[in-house]
Amino acid sequence: MGGLRKLAGSFVVPGPCGVAIRDRLKHPTPQDENVLRAVGEHQGALASRDLKARCADGLEHGADTWASRKRDLTPLSSSRIAGAITKATHNQWALARRCQAAHIQTLETGIRTVRHRLSLRIGEPGTKRAAGGYRSKGEWFHKSRRLAALEARHAVVVADRQAGRVRVVRGGRRLLNTRNHLTEAGLTEEQWRERWEAERWFIAADGESGKRFGNETIRVTPDGEVSIKLPVPLAHLANAGHGRYVLTSRISFAHRGAEWADRITANRAVAYRIHLDTKRGRWYLTASWQRPVVKTIPLETARARGMIGVDTNADHFAAYHLDRHGNPVGEPRRFPYDLSGTASHRDAQIRHALTRLINWAVRVGVAAIGIEDLDFTTEKTREKHGRKKRFRQLISGIPTGRLKARLVSMAAEHGLSIVAVDPAYTSLWGAQHWQKPLTTPRRKMSRHDAAGIAIGRRALGHPVRDGVSPARTELRAWGRTAPPPHDRSDRAGHRTVQAEPGHRGREGTRPPTTDRLPGEPSPNGTRTREPSASNTVRDAPSTQQWVQDSLMRTG
């Protein structure tokens, strides 16, 4: 146990603090599309200019520079649009700074790993916690050159961070690089140009409490009418009073429509964004608002009705239902998904699998779902896993961030809580202590199913390596416990069922299998067997088979 790291405590994940819904602007007229394109291009150019100014300010940014930039944008748009643009700029710059810090951390991790392996002898074996030396002189030489490249890259990024420089691309760096690989992407130059321009448009407005329908710039009425406050240079395109343009398309939010209608009727803040999906040639409107922070339920309350432990894998969720005492109930469940293909396909697969998982949790009546607090940020480095390319691709393909956000948001709508647990040793201990006892001719237990039990027990506050609960399900089927091992040494392992630490008499001798008390004579007055002579210093092991009554753990 000395080599095991200390496990972090389980906790209830806070619920979602925001909501976003989307609907299609159906059948817009050519005039509507022309106005939307004009507004997007104009405000997108202002957003690009403001982002350039913010990046130039670097660490010297303050309230005065913010106010100055907003004053410069107001005559070209409006005060509210200028505020939305500057706020989006600050969010994008802050995101770039966080990504820069994460990149520095990744480089430092790789540098430490390579330096450690270069300091070892060639061919020196590694351990479970650290890799060994490189296998040949050629590999050692190439890794020494890679170390120099990583150090040079690290110095550049650190210098940028100290100077307050960030690398930001409006529209996305990936789409920008696609311009040089149009054939591989299956795009023409015109298609790429259309997508690039659409990604750089800016048609958004922040919500305002107390204003009519919660927004003055992009206003949506309860009957679905959408109108936009045009910027000053485009005021001549207005078809309504006060410089507004009313679209012919109507929207109707099928999802959370009642909640949205309640907000705008009470003039509570709702933010809107309009964007064009160039692949489908469709316009969409997204409404979003914040929810008041709701205090999460206590951990003991989440554990009251049992737990569903979920093991996250590259192609499926392995789930098992446990009662509040940590005993497995029923059969293991698997919810497959496919993470290949486009981002929208992967997201749809995750949502579909989570929907089935949550519906099952509601049917069995639990109050919470236990899941590992996964974070592969430091586990994807090439230097740490070396030639294990398939393993690196495996952990890189699991969308941990999106999975957490989706699961928390979807579970909250069904009144379920999410309990995050430390992922250490769940697969190892689950397979070691739960896979074999629960495997029957009719039930095939995988390593992932056993890990789901380990995760659920840890979320319930029970130790994973407990010797009592695994046999509960099997006692019903077998009617007895497994026989004792051939000796009491550690190599024989634990009994399938054993007394709890606080049980009275757990250190004493076991009761006999007959129905008489210890010390009483046999019903017929004779001994059941003759004593056997011992030809060693200690007594010979008994040949009697112990049979123990079926005991279920109840707390």
C-alpha cells in the first residue's frame, strides 16, 4: 500500500448555470439574407478590429483602454453592439491565455520526461510510474534533438506569455489551415471562402434585464417575430421604425419553449446569436440565458437511494446499478457510441448514449450517477507513452470536457446528481475483486463492468476492495459461500464472504455445521469422527467442509 497514491474524495458536481436553445429561421426571403449578411460582415469587421486592438494592449489592458475601444466602436454600430463586441473580444483573449498556459504545461511535462529518459542507461527498464531508458543509441540521439526542439519551443511560448502576446485567429486556426488542403477536405476555394467569411461574422447581442423581451438589439416576441436593430451605417435597410429590420421568418422553440416564453414575458435577460450553416445553407437563431446558482444536494442525500457506477471507455459506457450498501443489483448494462467521423456526429452519439443511460437511471430509481473525474490533459504527451500510438489516440478520442458538460446538464433535467470520484485503480481493483465472483455461465463480466462497480462503490463511500458485498448476488443463486482457501497466506487472497471489521467474534473459531451448541454432546452420544493423530508440531489441517449461512450485508 505504500506505493499507492492518496485518493481524492468524492464530491457532487455542481449543476449547470446556463441554458442555450436553438431554432431554424425557416424560408428567409432574399432580402432577409442580404440584410443578415450585411450586418454580419459589418459587425464582424468591427470585431476583428477590436480583437487586434486588444491583443496589441497585451498586459497593459485596463478599464480606460476598454472604454476607449468601446467609444470608437459606438459611432459605427451602437452602444449595445459595441458592448457585445468588446465582451466577446475579452472572452476570446482570455481563452487564448488559458490555452497558452496549458501549452506551456504540456511542453514542460514533455521536457521533464525526455530529460529523465536521456539520463538513464540505454535499455534500462522502467517502472510503472516512469519510463526507462531508450532502446538504442539512435533513438537516444533523436530524442536528444527533440529535447532541444521542445526547449526552443518552450522558450518562445514563455516569452510570449511574459510579454502578454497571444495567438488568436477569428474563424478558427483549423479552418484557416484547411485553405492549404482543399483537396483533402473536399472543398473548392469558393466553398472554403464562404465558410471562412461566415465564421468571422458577428450577429449577436447580450441580454438586458428590464428591457422589453429581454433584449433591445435582437428582439424576439412571444409569437416568434424576430427583429434586429441595425448599425448606424446600415440604417437605410430598415423596414420598421427606430432603425429596425423585421425578418419574415418566425421561430418556435420546441425545446424549453415554455421556459423561454416565461423569461421574455417577464422582461428577463436573454442573449441571442444568429449564424449561417454553410454546409446546409440554413440560418439558425440561438437563445441563451443564465440560471441562478442552485446549491447541490449533500453527498449523503445523493447516496440514499443507491448509485449507478459508470465506466467511460472509448466506445461505450459500462454501467452497473448498486444499492446504498454497495451491493450490485441485476445485470451490467452497456451503452455504445461511435466517436469517429465529424464533430457533430460524435456529439450526437454522446448525447444518444447519455440519454439512454439517464433514462435507465430514472427507471431504477437512483438519485445519482457516479462517474470518474477524468482529465487526460497530462496523459496525452508523446514523450510519456512513446510508441503507444494507439493508446494515445484512444485517450485523445474520449471527449472528457464535452462529456462532463453534457452529462451534468442532461442529468439535472431529470433530477439526478452527478458524483465525481477519483479514477485511480478502479479498473485494476474492479477486475481483481469483482469480475470473477460475479461471472456466471449466463453473465459475462468484462473488466469495464467490474470497473463500473468499483466506481459506484467509491461514489457511495464504500471501499472498492470489500470482501462482503460481491457474494450477495451469488448467494441467491448458489445458496452457499465459496470454500475457504487452502491456507491463510496472502497469496491465497480474501474469502468471498467474510465478517466485517466490527463484527463480534470475528477473531474467534467458526461455529460447527451441526445444530448443537459448542461443547454439547452429539445427539446420539458419540463423536462424529475420531481425532486424528498429528505427526507435526502443529495440528493437521481439518478436512471438514465449512458451510456458512447466506448473509446479506445491510449496512
